[in-house]
Amino acid sequence: MKKLFIIYNEHINSRLDRWFRRNVCEIPQSLIEKSIRKGNIKVNNIKEKSSYKLKENDKILIKNINFLENKNIKKKQIYSASKKEISTSSSFFIENNENFAVINKPSGISVQSGTKSKRNIIDILRFSKEFQGCKPYVVHRIDKETSGILIVAKNRKYAQLFTALFRIRKIHKTYLSIVIGNLKSKKGTLEDNLIYYDDKKKIITKAVTHFSVIDSNNNYSLVKLNPVTGRKHQLRKQLLIQGCPVLGDLKYRLTESLKNKKSQLMLHAYEVKFFINNAKFIFKINPPSNFIKTLNEKYLKSYL
């Protein structure tokens, strides 16, 4: 059996092996490598490496490969969103163009499906009218319990562009957080070595965040945060190190006695800034009503 594929704009710069698994069939990397060596996978009638970056109009010829699904590989299950969830998602959009969307992610919903939570914003968006004729690409993440700005690409080209901009730190994000206690200074930079584990392997990574205190009293503070690096749970971990955990954070807190009854994490992705082709984009999303209500309850002034 032979199959011929032509590469169009959406898949430019994709690795050959990754393109194969996404668009042809899910087989082990070892079998892809073996098929390339045997000449069963060729690009423009030439044997290329599995890392070869695809170009527009490349012709990929595939032969003598069993295209039956590998039963040992678990297929990703897409969350089955309800009609109400899909229709409600239209209210999340604050920007929607042919290349990307900017949405206001509610607190309590994951960006992607995980082992503990199947319900996620990406699978809801893929069936929305705003993503008709395209699919959502994840270019960054915010925590499940964090509300606010989320950028979602609509094609591979812009997914790669945003990924590159995040990697070289050309996308500037601002968060607002209500924290327990008072930081040692009103303005500064937090620099910490955060510890993560990959299975049993200990990994230490540097985290950098600029901060300024908007308002504070004896018990609580409203803080503006500008992360320079993008580590997992970075802001929550760094604020805990300072002795000022995020209000409503049941994972990163000082002691059991500080376990508060807030149903929402008081951390909000407020603003994002970036340039594309010399055009400047600035998006702001106001915190949810529960955040504003908490400001009033804790006698903290508005963030505006």
C-alpha cells in the first residue's frame, strides 16, 4: 500500500516524525525510524531524518506500513462538552481573529485534559462557532483555579509563533493577587530556585518575578505580579516562600490553620502585551466578581 501526502501551510516547520504521528497513524518512534531507514517514508523521494522540518509543498510518500492502530498506545479522549458549555464559551472571548483568540478563562476549569480533570477549556473551544473550520492550539497555560487571560492559537503557524515569543520572553503578563500578610517591601523582584520532580529525579529551576504592592493592611495585601520566567505554579510558590501565600490556595499555604474557606483562588491573569509584525497588542481582563467582593471584604482598595 502506498500513500502520498502534500504539506500545506499548517504543517510547515513540523518535524517529520511528529507530523506522521499526528496525521497518519500513531506508531512507536522506533518503527518510524526503521521505516525511514528502509525507505518506506520518503520526502520528495529522498530519505530524510525523523527530525527533518517540513516545508510547504513537500511530498511525503509512505509505503509498506501497516496503518492499523497500535493497541498498546492509549488514544487521547476528547472531553464531550455539553451544548450549554459550548454556547456559553462565546462569552469568554475578548479577541477573536483568523489567527488567534484571547479568552477570559473562568476559575475552576483546566486548560487541557488531565488525569484528575477531564473537563477543559480547549475541548470546549474546539466545538465553538469561533473555532469553526480550525482547531485550538495551546501556547501557554494557567492553573485550573486561576482566572483570566489565555491566548489560544488557531493554526500551527501562530502556535509556533506564540511558543517562540514565550520562549524568548517577549510576551509580558501581569497578574493580580490577594495574599495573606505583608511583603517585606512595596516593590521589588523575587528570585528563587524552585524544586520540581520528574518521577524521582529532582530538578531545580530559577524563577524570577517582579512585584509591586497596590494596597495592604495588617492582614492582607493586593499585589501586582509580572513573571519573567514561566515555571509551573511559579507565583504561588514564590509568594509562599515570602510568607505571603495566595488567599484561597489550599496547596501552597503556611500551616493547616491558614486553610481558608474561599472557594476561589485569589490569583487573576489581568493583562498581556506582545508585538506581532510591529503591531502592538494589549489585552486586559477585569477580575471576576468574587475577586472584587473579596477586596471589599478585606478592606483593600480597587486595583484600578
